[in-house]
Amino acid sequence: MHPVAPSRAALMVSKVKAGHRPAVRTSDRYLAQRGLSERQQTCLAHLARDVSRWLTELAALTLGASGASCSSTSTPS
């Protein structure tokens, strides 16, 4: 169990871990928390959210450049 902390900084995580260095640690890709374990596993929920956002942004850029519009719904006649 982890205590509530005012920061996600590497120093705070190091204090909570009290010298324990796991083989694999799962977290978001927050840079300050890198290197606190032998290997890093990215949280799949964070990764899925980011990929979804990137695809949405790419579609907006691509469709915006061609002048087309994107619509996932159609209106009945």
C-alpha cells in the first residue's frame, strides 16, 4: 500500500520504497520516476489513452490538411 504524497517526484518515491528496487515497476511515463527499478512497464491504461489522443490529433491534422471533414454520425433523410 502506498501513502498519499504531495508529489510524484523521484525523491518521494525513493522514500516510500525505502531502498527496495523491484525488478519491474509499472507506472505512467512520468520522467522523474524512471530508473527506480530494473525494468519499466508502462501502465496500459495510460498508453491506450495516449495512443487514442495521438490518433485523434493525427486524423484532425490529416483531414484538416485535405479540407475534408470527419463525421462518425449521419443524419437521417
